[in-house]
Amino acid sequence: MKLFGKLALSLVLIISFTSFSFAGAEIKMVYKDGSKLPLIAKMPDNTGAYLELFSKAAKKIGCKIVISRMPKKRLHQKLGTGDLDFYPGASFSKKRSKYLYYIENGFMTGDYGVTSADTPEILSYQQVKELELTWLMELGSSKLELANSMDAKTQSVREADIDKVKQLVTLKRNPFYVADKEIIDYYLKKHGITSFKEVGLKIHPNCCEGEQPMYMGFSRFSSLYKEKPNPAYDKSKKLSPSNFPTIVDPECVAAKLGQALKEMKDSGETAKIYTKHFSK
């Protein structure tokens, strides 16, 4: 009986350790040093929708968010080694999926094209090449992979935004830029305009696969992440966040954070955070 009691106690301790060893962990979020309001302000100011969303989710699992800011190329290097844990809003790419696992963060997003006002309607990325537009993107952008596959002309800059597109339009450079739906919406409110035509620009909402969930990219080499084979993976289908060779272990911190974010979305808490920041 004594031996049985010791074994039972050991089992309880193991289960408790597995379930609660993540409590109090610091989860290291990283973002580029420039701003993407209202999601996040320019460093060293980290305020915005991301901070509120992830801080609340981390608190629900007894953890806290610590934020680092640095150039995009360097932050991806650190995500690749596991020195940093996650990027809050990441576009899926086959190359980056070697070191990032994509988990829905609860926000919805969508890629919209931005061009000069006189550009014909763009319904697919292939038209960027056909119309001889210059694809403007930030250094280290995941979109470079796609642009190169189509042999489209590109221009990479340290910081790309809608105002940079306006500048290039003025210089007759025929730019094409991909902006998140939420940034498009916020730009209208920020500048008090009802149409991008007022500032010489045109939005292409149907160019780039439409609205979809926003994902955080969690480092597969982070000490807070564990994974296992995905029995539902279909190698005959395209690689994507929903069709990936591995799945996150439900007992690790990354999974617990993802579950907290899902519960916030399901309860409507995430929608309230989004409305709060995007309606200012």
C-alpha cells in the first residue's frame, strides 16, 4: 500500500507539473521597429490592439507578454533560433513555416492591393506582372517569395506604407502595394476621408484571396513550443496553416496561449478589443 501510495503521489505531481509548469512564464513577442497603428505604435511605444489582445490572453494562462522591437530581418533570425517566441500577425509562407507555426490570434484580416487611382481593377496577383507595376514591400517581406515566383518587378524599402505609395504615384512609378484590410480601414478614419480616390489612390479588395483569419507565427524552436505529427496532414494538398505536417502539442505554452485567444474570440472579447482600437 505504501508503494502504491508513493506511485500515486508521483503520478499526481507529474500531471501537476505538466499542467502548471508554464504558469508565470514570460512569452517573448517581437515586432518590427516601425508602427502599424492601431495594432502597435512605433518603438519604443508598444501600445495598441496587439498589446491588449496578447496581454489579456497571456494573463488568462498565468503568463505575461514581454515585447522586443527590432528590424524585420533580425527578428526573423531570432525567431528561427527560438530566442524569441512569436510574431503577432504573420502571413503564411512555405519558407518561414520551417521555423514558424501558425496559430489564429482571433482577429480577421485580408490583403488589399493599393495602386494609383487610374490603375485597372486587379483581380489576381498575376496582373501585377501583366500591368508592369512595381511591387513595393518592406525588406524581409514574405511577399517577395510570391513576387519572385511570378517574375514581378519589386522594390524593397525599410518601411513601406500607404503614404509611401502616394509618394511613388506622384513620381509616376506605377506602384503596387499590399496592405492589410484593417490598415486600409484605419487610414480612412485617420485622414478623415471617405474614398482613396481623394488622395489619388485605388484599393483592390479582390486581388489577394479576400478576408481570412489573422495568425501569430510561433517559433517552432522556442522553449515554450512543442509539436507532434499531424495525422490529418495531406501531402498531396498545398501546405497551409490548416494543412501542415505537425500540430502543436496541446500541453505547451504556445497551445495554451492559442486556446486562450480562441476563447476570447468565441466570447466576443476579441471583437470588443478590435472595435475599441479601430474606431478611434
